[in-house]
Amino acid sequence: MKKLYLILFLFTITGTLLYAQDYSEKYNTRTIIINYSDSIVKANILNTQEDFEIIDDLKYYWYNNDIIGFNRGGVNGKPLHGAYTVCSTDGILLTQGEFKHGLKNGKWKFWYTSGELKEVENWKDGLKHDIQKYYSESGDVVKEVKYKNGIEIENEETSFVKSIFKKKDKEEKAVNDSIEIKVEVLNED
């Protein structure tokens, strides 16, 4: 019976400690709201001073004196950390994403003012990573680009298809140019 009470006590303590860790992490940030003439920004910022490595090549976003700014390789205020949204003054969602220590992280979405999806970007520690999709206002995918750690990559299939179309376009242009030259020569006679 004592063992049962001991086990229940340990589960209770463990659950409390895990909740306390979540509680401190959750409340390590605070939410700010900035009203601009055309939009409203809601962002989370680090509430306490935390040490983290700042890398010179990365763009860091920060909050200071009712301004959200950015610097490459530096922070001039409290780093953005957590959820970030931008809405129009009409309430239309325009931007949604997350920051981690001032760096874009995870999935970011951007919308046209009509409400149609404009872009979906994936970020990993401040660098574009994975597939980025760009849409027309009618909702069609216009462009897809794949990144790995901030560097644009092309898979073999995509680059092969592109090379075929480029070659075909060059051949058509050469034929059209030669036709135009022949027409000009005929017109001169």
C-alpha cells in the first residue's frame, strides 16, 4: 500500500514539474500589438534576457519602442519569439508565422488582401528550407522553389524539364529571328 502511495506521489510531482517547465516557457514571452494605418501586427517577444548565438549572415527581427525592426547579424531590442500575425484593418489575415529568437522558423503564410493564399514559405533557423510555393490571385500555383538551408536547389527532374523548354525556346527564337531577317531583306528589295 505504501508503494502505491509513493508511486501516486511521484506521478503527481512529475506532472507538476513538467507543467511548471511548460508554464515558465510559455510565459517567457509576452504579446505585443502594434496598430499601423493599414494593418495590425500581433507578435510575441522574449520577456526576459536569454543568451543565444547571433550569426552574422542571418536576419533577426526585434521589437523596441513600438517598432518591429530587423538587422542582419544583430538585435536592437527584444527578439520576436513565437506567433506572429499581420491583419488588415478590415480583419483580413495577411501574414502568419513563427519566430524563434528573432529568426523566422517553421511555416509562414502570406495572403492577398482578397483573402487568397499568396505564398507558403518554410523556414529553419532563419533560412529558407524545403518547398516554397507562390500562388496567383486566382489560387493557381505559379512557382515552386526548393531550398535546403537557405540555398536554392533544383531536383534533377525539374532542371531536366527546364533545360528542354529552354532549348526549345532558343530554337524557336533562332527560327523566328531568321524569318524576320529574310522578311527584312525581301522588303528592302
